[in-house]
Amino acid sequence: MNRLFPTYHCKEASVDVILPTKDIKPDESNQWLIIGYPGVDGIEFRVKLDKQESAIYAFYPIDDEHIKIANSPNDLIQKWMAKELIL
């Protein structure tokens, strides 16, 4: 993992929207990096591990589904702060 992500902790929700680099890890399939959490229903924020794409996806474990929610980590932070994300 050679990508750097800006860390963002939401004090209001008490969640790490984007984790500190030391806590970012691959998922069990080794196809995605888990980079953060919105704090609901086990949803994770992820990026594709095998591509240099910076798009952020929400992973919904109940449906085993990835949905693109932001174009980059900074876009995710901006959308989070503006309360534009519907998960």
C-alpha cells in the first residue's frame, strides 16, 4: 500500500471517516482497501486495491455490494462535511 489518504475523524459522529494510514488495511478478499467507516450497519469506505483510481466506494456487507460515493478522499470529506452522503 503506497497511497496516502488524508485522515478525517468526525467528532460529531465519533467515527473515522478516513482512518489514519497505520489503520488502513486490505479487506478479506485483498481486492479493496478499507479506509474508513461511516458508523452505520457495518458499512465501510473502500478503494480498489489493484488500481490507482482514487474513487471511494461504500461497501454494504448485508448486500455484499460496492457503490461509488466519491471521486477522491477529499471529495468524500467535503461530501461528509456538507452532509451530502446518503448511506
